Amino acid sequence: MTRTATRLALLLTLLLPLTAAAATTPGKVCGKSTTDNLRSCIKKVGKLHQACYQTTGSACAPTDPKLVDTLAGIAAKLQGKCPDQATVQAAGFGPVLTPAALVDRIEVACTGFVASLAARSYGGPTAGVRTAASEDDRKCLDGAWRSGQSLVDYELRQQSVCIQRVAAGKTCDTVKLASKLQARDDSTLTKIFKRCPTPLENLVAVNAAVFTARAAAHARCLVASAHGETAPLTLDCGPRAAAPVPTRGTEVKVILPAALWGSRCGDGSDYAFSIKLAPVGAAVEQVVVHMQGGGFCGDGPSCANKPAGLFQALTDTMPQNGMMSSADADNPFRDWTKVSLPYCTQDLHIGGGVATAYPQITVQRYGALNVRAAMRYVRDVVWAELDANDAAGYRADRPRMVFSGSSAGGYGAAYNYHWVLDDLGWIHSTAVPDAGLAMDNGTASGVIALGTASLSPTYPGWNAQPYLPPYCFTGSCAEIFTNLEAASSPRLLGTPEQQFLHITNQVDDTQVTTTGFGNRRNFINELRSSYCDIQGTPGVHAFFRASSASVHGQLNNDNWVEGIAGGTILRDWLDAAMADPAGVTDKVDEGTLVADIAGVLPFPCTLP
């Protein structure tokens, strides 16, 4: 060996320990352990829950010894690799996150994913679809579960390896990575097709392609949960430049470019919404959302006669009264984060991204995509703010939300609520539809007939089916009060906040007209009969005033404090419902409507 070669060999020998040490710093060890333990948790907890569903028809109990031991083991391993705050920070998890909070984050991300997988695969947390399915269809659903879980594990691992390589000073070919992920998506789609003699969309509302896409999207959120820094990836979930955090306590208009967010208004313009983060010192993770109303149109002439302003959102502003007021000292939601979602698609906030072309006008039906894009933005802003300033950091189980809407927005609150719980994962959320009962009048012009027609492939529909609950997506589910709520009841109360709180005045000429009841008498009698049918249904409550004057919408006007039912002001009822959701009771008045309006019948049941 030459003298030069000898020196080079000696130099390499001296450098090897340094290189190894650099690759195994406590921060890097913690970061890798976070991903490894999240993957392990998803595999083990997913396997346990699927076995419970297959043998008992429901998820494993939280006290199941195997589940408890599995989660405890994951926590112990992660805590051992991330023992102190300095190590957690060195792993890239922000300036204030504690080791205990990191462990909690991984557990919630893991269990939340499995719960979401159950909703996508089995039709909700109670697995109602699987329970009612034939043996062949159960095999299909079980196969979809396994395919979804396998896809998420693969994509979480591949993206994590890429991040870890860059963190170690190496390179990651993101173009090649994207190709690998797409190939895995394609193979997953093929497997589901082969396993399902009945098309998946006939079982759980979504087809195999949508099922796969949603699983891949969830994988990206898991990547964001497992990594404080996600370079070189550009994710669509978690803190990032595309969702900057606005100044606390200041209303901000957010415009969502269609190419980036997949959202769009009826005239093709970009969707926009308003957000006002809770002021400094208040809980930014307490969120009140209100969806705007504005009717709907289902044919060319009616859509063409709508004002042009109803097909755009760029000029809409946040309501300043009632529940959305930041000035009223008596408003219990004054210091909550506020989100105002305009309505610009005339599809009851449930359109699935299609253009309905009539001879008179073309309308982009993107209602559900708009709601969900805006709420993902809100999630990521809250996520970034909590990670930056709260030692517990962001977890999907931390936010508490009032998910409300008035009129057409009330429909939107009801139709999108399952997504809030199952996909967004904000399990401490309450749906509050205001003046949006969507009762059926029993004729060919009723909401059930409209819902059935809109789901037909021969009708200029809204592609709503993939965005409806997997346990209720036929035309009959267009009727919110009572069909959709009755179908939803078995999955409610997973947390005390998981409830429908319906608000309306019993005299509402706008609802009489839009749902085709013809007169007040018919509407009121159907409301009273329907209420008695659903009274006592778990997770479903009502605040039904009996003012003889027509009232349409009560959350963001004087009715917030002037509306009284059961001797209780609306404001106080909703405040109490959020402060003590387990104690909420119906507030329903008989009033003087029997005497005031000819033909109105008393409630056929005893009122609370």
C-alpha cells in the first residue's frame, strides 16, 4: 500500500465514528422512533379492532386488555427514545411540545386513523354496513379495510424515509417517490375491484378510487403528525406555507385557489371564506363555524334567475351578530375562533365537483369540496398555532366545535357532519342546523324525490353520493329531519358533544316554500309529527319555537336572544349544550298555533 493510500485509509477510519454519531443523534433517534411507533401502532391497533368488528360487530372497548397493553407498549417505546423536551425539539417538533404530548399525539393519530378506516370500510364506527352485508360483501369490506391499512402503512413509510434522508444530509428524489406512491395507489385500487363483486360505492357510498384517494390523503396527515419537519415534501396537511396563521383576533378573508384546493364557486371563481382566530389568551382550538344560506336551484330557469352574487364568495363577509359576534359580552362564543363559510354553489353545500350545464346557465356544484377545503385550512392553521404556542400541541381530539349553518347552510351542517367526525377527526364537534329541517312533503316535489333524482346518473346531479354518510346515502337521506338523523343516531355520542341540535321556529314561510309544503298548516303538522317520531332518539335534540310570526334563521340575528322555547333563550340553550352536552334537553313549545292557524294539530306526544 502506498503512503497516500495508507493516509486515506487512516482518515476514513477516523471519520467513521463521527459519521455514525451524526446519524444517531438523540433528535434523529426520536424522530425515527416516532414514525416507527406510529406505524407499529396502526398495524397492531388496526388488527385488534378489525378482529373485534369481525367477531362482535363493534370496535374493541377502550378497556380491552390487548388494546390497553398495545397502546401502553407503544407509549413506553416512544418515551424511551424521546425522553426530554430538548430531544423532542431536536427532532423538529417545535419549541414547546413535551415528550408526553408527543406520545399523546401519536396515540391519537393512530387511533383516529383506525376509527376513520372503520367509517370508510364498514359504514361508520358502529359498522352498520358490515353488519347488514352478505357474506361476499363482508369479504369485500374486510378486504377494503386491509388494503386501506396496507396503503397507509406503505405511504407513511416511504414518505418518512424521504424526510429522514434529507434530515441526514442526503437526497430524496421526490419525483420518483411520487411515482412509487401512485403505483401503490393503482395496485390498491385494482385489489379492491377484484375483491368486491358488489361495487364498493353500492355499499359505503364511495367507489374504490375515492376510497383509495382518501386513504392516501390520510397517510399524508399521518406523515405530518409524525414529523416536526417535512421537507422536502409538500404536504396538503399540517402546518405549511399554503395555510399561514392569521393574526389572532383579526378577521381575515382566505381565498383558496381552485388548482391548489379543488374548491370552486358556481360561476367558476375561486372559493373564499373568513376566519377570525380566538384572541390571544383564549383557546384557539374552540371553533364556531357558520355556513351561509341562500336557497338552491335545480334546473336551468331557476338557476338563471338567481342573482349573480349567489354564485361567488369573494365579496362575502363574516356575520357580526348573534353567535358570531365578537363584541357582545354576553355571547358565550365571543372569544372562540370563528369561521364563516359562504354559499356560492346552490347545491346545499353537498355538490361533489361537477358542472351542471343547462341551456340557460352552467353552475359549478362544488359545495362539499368547498366546505371540506376550508375546514382543512382551518385545521392546519389551528395545528400550526397550537404547535407553536401550546405545550400539548395539536391533536385532532383537542378542538371543540359548533358546526352550524342556517337555511341551506343548515343542510350543509347536517350533510357534512359525518366528515367532521370521521375524516377531519374533530370528535368533540356538535352539528347545529338552523332553519334547515329538510322534511319531505310526500310528493314528487319533496326533498326525497329531489335527492333520489340528484343521485341518478341520468339526472344533471351534483355528484353528492361520495360525500354523504356511508351509512345513509340514498335519496331518502336527503330528508334530514328525521331520516338522516335517525340513521346517524347509532354513531352519535361517541363523545358527549356528538349530537344534532336542531333549531327552528315552527312558523317558517321560507321552509314552507322551499320544501313544497304549500301552506303553514301542512309544514307545522309534519314538523310536530316528525318530532314525536324522533323524540328521545340518542344524540338528537330540538329547540322549536312557536312564534306565530314567520321566522327564518335565528343564530346570527336578534332571535339569538329573543327566541325562547321551553322558557329558555336560544343563546343560553346552545351555551349550556356545549358546556354540558350530556345534560342537554329538548326545548319545544306548543304555543298558540292550534288557535292561530286553522288546521294545525297539537303535538301528538308529550312535550318535555
